[in-house]
Amino acid sequence: MSLKSFAGIRSITAAISLAVFFAVPQNAHAEQMLSLYQRHRALGDIEVEIAHSCARIVQKNGLTFVIAGPSWEISVFQPRKKKIARLSYANFMRNGPKHIEFLEGATDWPLILERKSIDYKGIPAKVYALPFKSKKGELIDLSRGKAGSYYVNTSFKIDPHIRNFLLQMFHIQTADGIPLKYVKLGTPYSFGQGLAYNRAEVVVTVLDTIAAKRQPFRKSSFVVPRDFKTTTESDLTFGDKTDDMREIIQDLN
């Protein structure tokens, strides 16, 4: 091989290497995650961080749920107790989180696109209306009112496993994006025997977003502890009286 040919090959190799060098940081820098501060009827105030293939939900008491591909295993852990439970994706999707037993919002309801795009808490949202139904099951025109509203974000792309995880965590019906707000009419409270003491329509806000923003992806947000004691999800979500008393004493000290 001549010196000239060798120099040409080196030039091409250097050019390719340079292109790769600049391409990788740009792609890594472009990766983002969505940070939401939300309020849920059963979970309370929660911090939610979502990336394309992972998500984390943290409750006010520290209880944390993390899902990540490619295994899609759900890890549930409580830093104060240094305990962790691991659930398969199939198990979680079949049973959901142990401490969400209420049924408000879980019904499969028809969705009618009401607004294609609005700004909701600083991010794009699509708004669906939940229409009323006649006694025969026919949908009633929205001009006569609606049974609820469903706000979702579809501009931030996520894996379907992540979307399904969020829907199961929030115990709300299927949507084509990230749930931001879910409001529907609930059943009036009653004394029993069909005697309602509040016959007015009850508006139930199952989920709402208080604040939202995009930010650079942080891998550390989705790290799962490796040194915590393995336990069951029931132990973490409900605990026992001994654990509760120990935590109260620690808080007092």
C-alpha cells in the first residue's frame, strides 16, 4: 500500500470518528424527561418523572414506584424502611398497586375529542370529553353537557409499557398519552337503602397536574436501591404497627 493511499484511508477514518464523536453527545443531550407534580385522589401529592423507557412515582411519605425497560419490572421501595419489593410487569398490570382499591375513574368510558391542543400547565395537552349516555346506551351530544374531562399529553413520546404503568398506578381508563387530568361525575353519597343525602352531582377529580416541565434526562432519577431488604408490596404499602411506632419515635427524636 502506498503512503498516499494510507494517508487517504486515515483521513476518511478520522472524518468518521469525528462525526461519531460529535453525534453521540448531541443525541445524549437531546434526551429529555418530563417532570410532573400531580395530585391524585388516592395517592395524594406525588412527584412523577417520565422518560421514554422509564418512570418514577414518589408519594409524600417516600413510597416510590420505578419501572424501566427492557425487563419492565416494577420496583416498589420505601427509603425510610430500607425495604424493597419487585413485581413483574404482568403481575402489576393484573393487580395494580395494593393500596388503590377505590373504583372511581376506572370505568371504560367513551372518549370524544373536545380540543386537539391546548397549553396545560406549560405543556401541550389533548382534551377528551366523557359524554353522557342515554338509557339505551346511546351517546348524548356534548351540547347537553358531559360526564367528565380527560387531559393527556401526546407530544412527549413514551413506550406503551410506561403509559400502561401510569394508567394502572392512577387507576384510570386507557388513553393515548400521559394522563394530566381526569375529572368525572361520581355517585352521590347516600345513607344506604338508596336514600341519598346529597342528590347533587358529585364531581370527582381523580388526577390533576399542578406543575409540569421538560428537563434533561437524569439516569439517577430511576436508580433502584440494591442494598434494601426484600419484602412484599403489602408490607411496604400497609406496613405493620411495629414499623409505624418505630417511625413515630424516630420522628419525635
